[in-house]
Amino acid sequence: MRATTVISLVLALVLAGMAAFGARLWLNTERAQLASEASRPVQVELEEKNTIVVAKVVLQFGQRLTRDKLEEIEWAASELPKGTFSSMDQLVSNDEEAARFVVSSIEIGEPIFAANITQPGQRAKLSTALTPGMKAAAIRVNDVLGVAGFVLPGDRVDIMLTQDSGGKAFVDVLLQGVKVLAIDQIADDRKDQPSVVRTVTFEVSTEEAQKLALAASVGRLSLALRNIGSAETESLRRVTIQDLVDPKVAEDLRLQQARALAEAENTESEAEVMPDQVESLLKGFMEEISGRLDGVETSIDEANSVTEVPKPVAVAPIALAPPKPTTATVGVIRGGKRSDYRVPVVEAIEAEPR
């Protein structure tokens, strides 16, 4: 064995041993460091958490806030929503003069907002439920004008005014999207059972209250219930007796008719490709029938031109049948419509001698 080979082998063994020793030393150092860190006491920094007061049960109009109806829960954000409370002590008091009441329904788990409750010592009345700057105005209705009792507190309606001046009746939309505060003496916006009422109270501005008061004295007011999520206003016009003779189709029926017409137009546009082909087929059919009829007439003429008869032949009497029609009606349907054409009957070909 060469000396260089022995030297290389020895050098490789020495380097391998040094690498193994270094790796073992590094592993021992890391193990000791991890053990020392694990033995250190863990210091947990306790962050201050906010709390917020929410409803523990469903709270309805007029109920007093008590501890058994509220609860405090943790609030992850550093700031509370504006108008909420962080402690039940801010809402609940054993003193009657500091008691708070609900003026707008609150669901379970919903934060208590200052806008939904009264001020300390203030009773839950209709005046406390009014938006600042707004007024409460009431009108008298019956079971028809009040939408059969389906108008409930919290709904929004359009108010229409019907007048009859000089024998000419007309209807105007007086107000749009007016909020209903109460029906009769009920202001609970959780009421969901319809009932026939006689009075409806609205939340309106001062000018709108003036319009309601004047309209109630000059005409008849009626309500139109709006969709709960409808917030748009419409551009309206006065409706007179002349408009009653102009029949209007319901919106859903009008859309159905429009779709049906569009489908019919598409079908007709597809069928317009066929007329030329149908006409060419009919033309060829007519030419073929005419050619065959010409051949039949020629054969008949040739038979009549024979003057010499070899010998008389006894011919049995033939019962004459009534003449058959020489033309027939052919119906062609294209685009959903039927067209009739009169053509010679094919039976005439049978007269041709075989």
C-alpha cells in the first residue's frame, strides 16, 4: 500500500473524529441552555381587559334595568363603542330617582346603548323614544285605512291624502317613509300581532306635523306600508279619476309578459332561416307533380287517338264514382304559425298505365 494512501486514510479518520466531537459538544451546550430556560419562572404579563354591559334577557319597552337582566362580558378592544357602559353600577340603582327604563327593545347579548334607555330617574314614555328635534303626531284611521291593522310600532309607511274638490276626486302622497311610534296606546316595537286600531302616532318634523294636521281637516288620510328595508323615495304625481280608466298590470305580471315576448321573438328569429328552404321544397314538389300530370295527359291523348280496334271487346258496365277533388290543402308550420297551401292531389298519378 502506498504511503499517500495511508496518510489520506489517517487524515480522514482524524477529521471525522473532530467533527463528531464538535457536534456532540454543540448538542450538549444547547441541551443545557434549554434546560436552564425551562427552569426559569414564567412571568405572565396580565393586560388590563375592558368589560361591556349587555342584555342577559330580552328587554322590552318600559322595563326597568335590574342586575338580573344584565351581565358584564369581556371586550377585546381597547376602547368601547360610543354610548355603551362598562359596569352595571352605571345602569342599576336601588334609588327610585336614579332608575333607568328601556325605551327601545334590546335583544339577548346586545350591548346596552344610552339611546335605548332613559336617563336616570326618567320614566319610559313616548316622549323619551322621540329622536331629538322630532315630534309625535297622531291621525285617526279605520281597519281599511290602517292597512287592516298590519301597521305596527317601528314600521315605516307612506301617508296618502284623498280629496274631493268640485266633484273632482284625486289622491296625493303627503309623506313618505314616516316612522310609526305607536298604535293606539301601544308603543312596544316588539309587537307582532296585527290588530284593528283607531289611532296611529308618527315621528315627524314640525312641518310634517303641520301638514298632517291640515290634511286631516281637508281630506281623508290612508296609509301604505313600506318594506322594512326600503329607504328610497319615489318621484310621485297626483292620481285623478281619469287615471282609473288606464289599467295597469302588476309589476310581476308585466315582467312575465316581457320575458314571454322576448322568448317568442327569439323563436321567430330562429325560424326565419327556414322559409326559403320550405319554399324551395314546395316548389320542387309542385314541379314534380306537374310533370307527372303532363305525362298522364299525354298517355290519355295517345289512347284516344287510336281509331282501329282489332276486334270488339265486351266491356262490363262500370259504375261511375263521384269525381274526386283535384286539389288538397297542405299546412306548413313555421315559427309556431301555420300557413296553408293548395296543391294538386297525388291520386291523379294512379291514372298512368302501368
